[in-house]
Amino acid sequence: MYEVNNKIADQKFDKLHVEILVETPKYNILNISLEKDAVFPEHSSPTDAVLIVLEGDIVFHIDGEPYHLAKQQSFNFPKRTEHWVKATTNSKFLIVR
């Protein structure tokens, strides 16, 4: 019933890697690693979401504006709004939606 795992720590930096960490009827948590200078291409979220940076630095682009986010910072964004992400260092972040 209870489980401790190392999925976040074990996720390697190899360009872009997306893994579903938690999936429930009410919310999902995506675990994302992005290698330095790699890009998570433009896309949108089906629901309102929050991005939480676990390690590294990223630039989150939305509505033509860049937002620099560093370790332990978070950023809320609305559903169906196109956005993309570039890593300035090897980075890991969660998307809760």
C-alpha cells in the first residue's frame, strides 16, 4: 500500500524526459527532466497547472514573455495557453495539473 521510490532522483538528463509520477481522477503530477539547453516544445495544458522547479534553472515562455525560474520556485499558468520551456542548466521540475 505504501511505497517509497526514487523516480525523481533516478530520472536522467537526456534532452527531454517526461514521466507521469501520479495519475488520479482529480489531478496528475508529471516529472520532467530537461538537459541544459534542451527545449520542451510549445504545447498547452488541458487544465490549470503549477510548475515546481526541483533543481536547476529554466526559462518558461508564455504569452510572449519569458519567466526565469530557479530551484524551489513555482509558477501557476492557465489551461489551454501555449507555452514552452528551455533549460539553462540540467533541470528537474514537476507539473501538477
